[in-house]
Amino acid sequence: MADVDLEKIVSLCKRRGFVFPNSEIYGGLQGFYDYGPLGTLMKNNIKNIWRKWMAEHDNVYEIDGDIITHPRVWEASGHIQNFKEPLVECKSCHKRFSMEKLEEQGIHKCPECEGKLTEPKNFSILVEAQVGVVEGDKKTVYLRGEACQTIYLDYENVLQSMHLKFPFGICQIGKAFRNEITSKQFLFRLREFEQWDLQWFTKPEEMEKWFEYWKEGRMDFYKNLINKKDKIRFYQHPADKLAFYAKKAFDIQYEAPWGWSEWEGIHWRSDYDLTQHGKFAGKDFTYTDPETGEKYLPNIVETSGGVDRTFLYLLFDAYQEEENRIVLQLNPRIAPYQLAVFPLLKNKPELVAKAKEIYASLRQNFSTAYDERGNIGKRYYAQDEIGTPWCLTVDFQSLQDGTVTIRDRDSMKQERVALDKVIEYIDKGLH
């Protein structure tokens, strides 16, 4: 069994329709990728699992905020101020540092890992755009630098329109855009990417309880998706690296081929974000409890992860090379197809007709593929390579007694199942 590396995953993704380089016919654009047919199915499955997990928690509500927001949002968040100075970036760990501060200390390598540094640039993380129809009168705006800001902007509207009591959460899956100096490692570091965020609003004195609750919950979420539990861990940010408003911060990390890397952050944001937006917008977000009269500014526990990184890490976790096949041992809920239907022989009209009838029926319940190309062995291996958990074959016995053969992806064992029991069989495997 060979170790997986990035090149193998990139090759698989393009060959099998998971991910393609953006604008490839024009030479591509660094840091941008398109999801192909199978990648889109898999990515949607991942997002649906996250949404279902969030929906299982009381008092969590999803929104869908715009990509473009008022420019003052990024002043309040600190993105404009903090990324308008000459910066250098480490080519190894990708952390950025002030050129002036490094020069003052006589440092010429990355102070974190001693890697080589890029040339200094006046770097802005935000991607600019313009809104308006009249040339010379257009307004400069920014594409969303992080998805969570729209949650803070809609906090009061959600609170009031849904008649909520604390604690409660607002979650969102959304696109974000960053001018990365170095965009590399495939889907790990992109200029256009997708994030999933939860901002949990609570009383200040309950922050400790809820921070631990969401930290452990998010780790359990990821562990339930992967096979290799030893490839995931917590990393606690050292006290001297924390933001001034944070009491603690943890990363959930995955051991990628290039080392331990962030998967999702769990952050103690205190009341910083509501304070900043209140200051810049001229609003007071202090909450008054209608029953007790207690006044407080809600504190926030944030969980923020990357959908694209999740996609990539799940491929790393699932990829296996065996003697005669490549197999993606994806969780069945994540796989692009849960089931593939084959006729044993494509030159037998009665088998093909029955297989297509079964396919049309089952695709109402599951994401289902149909294939009659080549011999049955090649079809099995083709489905193994894209992670399909089960393959159903219609043979001559199927025409006689109404049973089919179902082959398991991981064990390659085959089982005879009655047609009226197939849905129950697959449902059981999915749960």
C-alpha cells in the first residue's frame, strides 16, 4: 500500500472529473480551480453533512450573505489596516511578517521555521472590485475576505426577526476571496475558496462552557468522516500569539503530506466583533434581557473551517493503492455516487433493459451511476477509484428470481439481495 502524495490526488481529480484547473485552455490561473461533475456531487454531500450536523443543534440558524459588503466592514474588521504594509511571506509555512520588523531584528529567514522569504510587497489581502455603471463614478468595494463578517452584520436582524434568546448561533457556508502571495498545494491555499462558519453568541460568563462544547463537537464531527483517526489533532495557539481579545484559540489539524496543517479554527472572539462594528456603524449592540433586565454585550465562540480543505483532506484520508486497483475509501455519505448499476453483459437487451429500469428507480433514493462499458471487472475498478461504496449487477438470475448481486467496495465481497430489499440494504450502509 503506497503512501498518498499530492501529485497522485491532483492526477486523480482531473482524470476522474473531480477538480479541474480554472481557465486551463488559457494556461490556467494560479489559486483557482473548478469542481467537475464528481467533485460537485462530493462537495455538495460534504456541505449537506455539515448543514445537517448544525441543524441537529438547538438555536442554530443558517444565513446566506452576499459576497460584496460595504467597504467600512473591512475597516471595522481590521483587514484594510493590517494588510497595507510591506510584507514578506515564508515559502514553506506561508506565514507573513512585517519587512520592517524583521529588518530591525536583522532576521533574513522565516522566524517560525527558517524557510526562505519572498520579496517584500505592499500586500493587501482583500480583492478589490468596483460597483456602479458610470466610469469615474464607481465605488471601490471588496470581495468578502472572510465569510464570517456577514454573520456579524446580520446578527441583530436574526436576533429580532427570529425572536431569539441567548445563547444562539448563526451559521453560514459562503465564498471568500484573498490575494494570497503564494497559492500552492492544490486546494489547500486558494484565492477563491469556500468557508463554513458558526458564530455562537452567548453571555460573557458562559464562554468557557460553550467554547469547550463547540471545540469537542467539531473534533467529533471530523473524526466521524475519516478513517485514519491518528491523522487529526488539536493544536493550541500559544498565549503570546493570541489576539488581544482572545482567551484561547485551537486549530483542528490534519497531517497532510507536507505536515500538520489547519483544518478548522475554534476561536474565543469575546465581544470584539460586535464592539468594532458598533463603533464603525454608530450602533450599540448591548442586549437587555427582557425578563431579568440584565444588560451585556454578547461574546462569540467561532468555529471556522474550509470546505475546499475538507474536500482535499478527505481525499488524502480515503486514497488507497492496492495490488490491482486504486480505491477511494470515502464515507458512503460523502462519495459522489452511493451506488452504481450494471448489466452483466451490454449485448443482452433483456439485461440492459432490466438494469436501466432498476437504475431509474434507485436514482430517486440515492446518487446512482449507470455503466455498461467494458467488462464487469473494469467497471468495478472504475467505481472503486471514484469511491462508490456499492455496485449492483443485473444478471440472468435477476430475470428469474428478482435478485441482484451487490458488491462492497472495501471488501470486494458480493452478496445476493432481493430487489425489494435493495433500498433497505443501502440505507443501512449509509447509517
